[in-house]
Amino acid sequence: MTKPKKMNRKQENAFYAQPQNQVPQGAARRRREKLSEMVPVRFSLDVMSEVRRRADEDDRSVSSWIRRAVEHELGRNAS
């Protein structure tokens, strides 16, 4: 069974709770580089709500979305 494109967290949980949906599909994907350090960061509830919304929109995890946002900012020219 293939995963439908847009599911909320509850739907995803129910989908992956079924054993037939826990079989890996396709070739393994590896990160380009290993992550080296965990950094605890706190955000306001409003900011986290918006981060979750945008991560869901991009079909990314919150961590992945934040990493991409930081990498984007690091790539900007300083003003």
C-alpha cells in the first residue's frame, strides 16, 4: 500500500501502525554528512506553531526544516 500524499500526524500514525506499511521502499538514503552536535533551543509557542506548519507544508521534520533555515541564513551575505 502506498502512502497518500497529505496526511496529518494522526493519520500517519495510524498508517504506519499497520505492519504492511512498515516495509522499507526503495534504496536506502544516507545523509550527505554526519550531524555532529545537538543544540537545545527554545522557541515561543507561536514560533513553534508556525515552524510545524511550514515543516508540514514542506513535508519535512521540524528538525530538518530548522536545519535548512539555519543553513539558508548562514549562506546569506552579511549586511
